[in-house]
Amino acid sequence: MDLETGAIVAAEMYGADQVDVATLRPSLEVARENVDAARAATKSDAKDDDDDAPPPASPTGDARPTIEVVADKGYHKVELLLELGRANYRTYIPVPEQKGQRRFTDKGGMLAREAFHHNRARVRRTKGKKLQRLRGERIERTFALACETGAHRRVRLRGRDNVRKRYLAHVAALNLGLVMRTLSVTERRGRRRTPRSRPLPRHCSCSSRRS
């Protein structure tokens, strides 16, 4: 889920025998592909109908943009933090309590140690605490609405493909509701800013504001 907009960018299903740590990286890759596809579709729709040559393609060796990942402590694993860091992901995952001294010799050595301490430092900052509050406010509420209110904890369908189709349709409906609410709020704000009864003066100064 995108914490800025509240839209669900990936809705994958995994077997009950797979732990959360093993499913985080595939879900992130699917979310990145979906966001890139949406951006490409938006750019293609915004192009003018002219005969200009397309812009040159970027080199294949360019690094991917960094994406910030916010998750609960159930997804914390030193090897996973190191793997996500190498794949251009910036993690904000709380560290679970552990008795004794942590050892990184069998988890990647010094690189794993640095990834662990960098992640813990980011979580303890003001931005990390804010992102964790947003996670509890948006992610937990949205998936509680999808799974509890939407009755997706238990479904009466046979086959994982059929369950996945129903889940994707349900998530698409949630995203559609988010789009409709955003459009309605924008329309109401536009009506308030430009009332019909008062004509605009000849000389005025306008300022744009993003919300």
C-alpha cells in the first residue's frame, strides 16, 4: 500500500506455510512493477499527437529509484534487511526484543551489521515514528476492512486462482472508492474557491496550494 495516497498497489496471495519474511520481497517487486506500469500508462496518455521522435531510452545500468518500506516487527530479519538494501529499498521495520547479544557472523558479516543498525536508527527517528503511525492508521484499517468487513478471512471458493480473482476484484473496488472520494473532495473544494455570486476583480493575485 502507498502510505501517501492509501491506494493498494499489490494484493498477492501466498500459502499458509510461507512465513512473512519470505513473502515481503516478492510483494515489493510486484508493487514496483505495478507502479511503473501505471506511470508508463499515464505518460503515454499525456503525450501529444505529434510526429516528434521519442526520447532516448535510459541506459540499462541505471539504478532503480529507492522505495521506502514500512512494516511491522514480524517482517524483521537481518538477511532480509541486507537483501532489500541491495535492491534499493529503504526499510523502516521495528526491531523485536531479543535477549543476549546479537551476532552477525552467520548472517552476512559487517554488511548485515550495518544494515541492521541503519534500519534501527531510521525507525527511532521522528520520520520513522511518523511512518509507523501511518502504517497503523492506513494499512491496518484498510486490510481490516477488506478481510474482516469484506469477509475475506474465509471464502467458499475452490482453487487458489478463484480466490485470488475475488480478492483482486475486492481490492480494485477499494481503490475505486478511494478515487471517487478524492474526486468528490476536489470538486467540492473547487466550488468553494470560485463562488458564482461574486465576480472576479480586474486585478487579482492568485496562489496555488497543494493538499
